Amino acid sequence: MPFNPTKKEIKNLKIGTNFDYFINVKALKSKQNVGAIDITPHRFRNESETSVLVQIEIYDLNNEEIIYSETVEGSVAISNNNNNDIIFSKSADGLIFGAYKRIKKDINKKSI
């Protein structure tokens, strides 16, 4: 199901599944230049970054409307000024998991 579906697509989803709600989630790795462990000597290292984008939309299929939408970005960067030869950082998957946790925390905060 695409993001921002039409009313017709939402109605067809309700008819086809008979569900009350639909959760649409998308996670993208927009840049992946940093590994979880980087052992490049600092004098040879270029600036690098890993960034992710997580989007979620929750639809009420009975009312055919969106009831929650959130986009969370996560990133980790290594600058040229870092003099360490070994750098530990979050992987892209770890950033995605962290973004999901932020969304879950926001949903719990806004829930009844």
C-alpha cells in the first residue's frame, strides 16, 4: 500500500481485509557510509555519515482517515577532526531500530 493512499484504496483495503486499522511503515537507508566499527587510520579517513528515515501512518479503515503520521530521521557522522583510529558507532539497522523506538514512545505518549 503506498503512503497517502486515496479514499478508494482505503475503502478497498477495508472490504478486502475486514480490519479496523491499517499500519503502513517504511524504513529507508538514505546514506550508509559508516560501519558499526571503523578501523580506518584517522589520517586517511574522509567525513562520512549514515542516515535513515522511518515513516509510519496509521489509518482508521472504518472512518477512512489517517489517525497518526510520524517521520523520524536518525544519523551518525564521523568528521575529519576525529583523531581516533578505531570508531564504534550505530549501524544503519541500529538507527532504524532506534527510530522505531522513538515512534513507539510517541504513540504510547499520545494513546488513551
